[in-house]
Amino acid sequence: MDKNKLWESHRLILPEMREKVIKCCGSCRFFVPVRGKEEIRYGCVVSLPVYGTLQKRTPKEMPVVEILRMAGREGLDKVMQNGDARAQACGLFRPR
């Protein structure tokens, strides 16, 4: 069992899923700083259609006004909901 790559801490993990399980949101390309008027917070822009489908490159820093134009208030809430850099990456994880 020691040399078995599928066995990790009492769970069976497929090799293609291993990268997604051990990664965190902070190293994902969709995790970007969102700049407001007075502060900067982090959020996940994968819920925005142009970034989630990779039609546009994710910017290094995104203004809050642009998110409001694209997705409205509900979209902004969804982006800011996933703002923890240490959280486990979701199934849409893409490395930077």
C-alpha cells in the first residue's frame, strides 16, 4: 500500500483527479483580485460565461464595475462567494 499512487490518506483517487484534489483555489487561473473603490478582494470568475468557457483570458486584476456590467449584482455575489485562497479547488480548476 505504501507505493500505491491511488491510495492517499484512506481515499482512492484516480490519477487525473489527483491534481484537482490536492490543489487549492489560490493557484487557479480563475481566482483573481477584484478591485473596488476602496479595497481589493479575491474572487472566482469561472461563473462568468466569457471566462468560464475560456473565450477571454482572465485578467491579472478585475474591476468590480466590469463584473457588474457582465453579470449584475447576483453575478458579483457569486464571484465573491468563492474568495478563499486556501479552499479546495473545484472541478473547473486550471493551473496558472
